Amino acid sequence: MSNASTAVVFIEFQNDFTSPGGVLHEAVSDSNNANSTLENAAKLLAAARESGATIIHYPFTD
């Protein structure tokens, strides 16, 4: 299977969750830190881009 037929979907990586001061940052920061969520997502993103996979960023909206 070709990476050209592979997609990585990032759901709800918005400042409200990922940045200090974000509305929901306090609710998820302990989990994000314990699991190295942002660091691992950045590594995945870099590898996916390098391999030619499609990258999709999907924000939730009201």
C-alpha cells in the first residue's frame, strides 16, 4: 500500500486545548503532559509529511 493512499487526521488540535490560557487547556494539560501528546503528534506529523501521506486538520465548530 502506498502512503499516497494514507491519511493522518488531527482532530481538535486548537489553542483552546493545547495552549496555556486556552479555555479547556487546564482540563487536558495533565493528560497531554503525561502522554507527551503534542510532542508525539508533531513527530507523527513530520513523518507523515515526509512519507507523502495526506494530512487533515479537523477543528470542531459550533
